[in-house]
Amino acid sequence: MAEHKELSMPEIDEIPVANLLLDPRNARLGDEQPSQQAIYIALAKQQGKRLVKLAEDIVNNGLDPTTLPAVVPTPDRLKRYRVIEGNRRILAVKALETPSIVTPALGPAERKRLIELSGKYADSPIDAVNCVLFDNEADAEHWIRLRHTGANEGVGLVEWDPNEQDRYLARTGARQPTGQVVDFVNKLRGTKSGTGIITNLKRLLGTPEVREALGIELVNNSKTVVSHYPAEEVVKGLSRVVDDLEEGRVKVKNLYEKPDRVEYIKTLTRKDLPTKSKRLKMPVTLDDLASGHKTPAVVRPKKSTKRPKATTRSSVIPKESKVNPNPPRINAIYNELAQLNVDQCPNACAVLLRVFVELSVDHEIEKAKLMTEAQRRNAPLAKRMKELAAHLEQTKRINAQLRKAIEKIANTQDVIAASTTTFNQYVHNPYVHPKPGELRTAWDELEPFMEKLWP
């Protein structure tokens, strides 16, 4: 009797994205990587466009709930977890949060697309991920091996063939053009043809000369097959094609190149093709023809390719800002924050924003002599902001509402966009990654105060 290996039962736990570390020995990468940043770059280079496509799907649909990432605890007792399955997905989430961690590894087009997606992602970010938590990697080894090493005689992941894929799409109302043709022919003839022909039929339907000869057309972004002829006419050519493919009279080597496909369709005789004189005034979908209807097909217009106007600024400070700092150093920092691309340089912008706020507050405190130099040096930024806000209200430079807003920024202990706690985390916490959207929001909340300091 084979020895049964005892495995501990894994748990499913919701883990903050910040606590998920990618695997330095990820099998997709050749060598063990020395740091998390090195993994980000190496995996992004290896995935390229696929990483951006994955990020796009996550933005549109969220993380796949049917396949959870697998993790193990790290030995450092910091409540962090190493991802042993699902590294691409976690990298995509981290890249959506902070595109700059992977942009050096991407081409210009992918870099631009990822930054656009990051802007959308900021509206509904993923803070934590449901993961399968194993005690150790050995307990997960069996499942990871089955997932990545093929069918394994049926024990592993058995992928659908093209026919099976199309049948599933049909269940969800997304029958491919090839499936529409096969269904039409079978319904008209009462047969069950079409086994093993999907890939070659797709090649033929993708050739304009073939479609023209058969009397059909692809509409609605190539998702729907319509006929320019009645059912009894169009079924002739489609039946001949289906039979030729299924019975092996024409093979892959005869259809691989476009000229080959054009030559093949020329072999069909007049009796195989629709009679020209019977062409319909308006095309009808194959589905409608098969059901005995001749309602003209509804063709949806192609989507406009006009690019929408950009809705977000690229810098922390917008160009239309009215803040006008006079001291040269503070003015220089202000200009850098108005010019630097925060999507590409979130860390530099975060530190600069913190410095700009602190220098601005200190400048006004010194000017109004609200504190001695020693008191100012020993007081945290939050206390200095509150002192200054109270002074500005007393001198009628700000109203009570703005003072309360500044006190909220100074008092909160939460890591929110505009708070002194967040500013300190940006500078002192290596595990806090500034997000471009949060930096823009932080400035928007601070700007009314800064306009009063620097009119």
C-alpha cells in the first residue's frame, strides 16, 4: 500500500497587500532574486504585456475568486507572508498601487497603459487579498506541481480544447463565429458535424475573400456572422467547408497562409456557392436564418476611437494652483512638485510634499514669532500646524472651518491622504508605498491652507 503523506489543512485568510512578499525563488525567474524590488523588475520583464493585461483585467473584474494565491508565513515574525502561488497576480496589484515599481521594465506603451489603469484602480483599490495559508511550502508542493505541470493523466489541470471552449462560450451567450457556422449547418442538415475543425474554420472565416465567396460577413466587432443569402443558398458553401475540414480533404498545411485559403475557396464549384441573383437586400444573422426568420441583422456601430481627454493631472500640484511661495528654496520645491510626474516618481513627490509643508509652516511660525527656535525644533509637525492654524484664525486670515480642517489633518492617527501621520510614514516607514492618487488628494486638501500662507 502506498504511504499516505500527512498534510496539514490550510486556512483561508484575508491578508493586506502590503504584507504579501513575492517569492525570490519564483520558478518563472532564472535566478534567486536578492530583493523585492529585484523580483518586481525581473518578473515584469519576463511577463511584459501580459502583466499589463492582467492588471487591466483586475481593474475591470477584480481578482479571480476561483483561484486564491497560496502563501506561507515568513520567519521574521512581522506577520508577513511569502507568496508561493499567484506571484503574477500580487505583482499586478502592487503595480496598480505603485506603477513605478515595474515601469523601468516595461516598454513605453505598456508603461503608459499601466499608469492609466492605476488611475482607475485608485477609485476602488484592493487593500487585502484572500489567500490560502499553508504552514510551510512542503504542504503546498503537491497542489502547485499539479497546477503547473500539465494534465498529469487527468490528475492535474486539463485545459479545454477549442470545441469545449466554444461550447462554454455558447452557454454564456458568446458563441464564436465558428460555432455559429457549425450550429447553422447542423440545424439545417440535421447533423452533428464540426468535431475538431474549429481552428481551421476560424482561419477560413478570418479571410475576407472566403467570406465573400460564401456569402457571409462578420459584424459587431467580428462577433456575429450574417448571411447575404437565404438559408438554402448559404448552407451550400458552409456545408462543403465543414465537410472538407471534418473529413480531412483539406488540412492545416493547405490553409496556414492566406494565399492558400484563397486558393482553397476557388476550388468550390458554382453549385457549392450561393446563387448571386438570390442575394438578400439586407443581411440576416445565421441564428435567425436557422430559426426561419429573415429579420435584417442589427449591426452596432464601431466604437469611436477618439481618445478621451485626460481627467487626472500628472503632477501633485496642478498647473492652475494659485500658491505663490517667495523664499527661493520653498519656491523651488513648489515648482518641482508642479512639474514632476507623480505616477512615475511617487516616492520623490511624497518626500518633497512633506518637506514643502514643513518648511512652509516653519517659515510662517518664525515670521509670526509663535515659537522659539528650540520650541519649534522639538515640536512635532502636527503641533506646529495646530499652533499656526490657531494664530491664522485669530488674525482673521483663515476661517473656523479651515482651522478645523487643518486640526483634523494634524490630529488624525490614521494613514489617510492628508495627515501628518501619513507624511511621517512616507519618510520613515520602508513598508509604506506612496500612491499617486493619495498624493494628489493630499495636496487638494492642503491647498486652501497653503494659499493663505503663500497668497
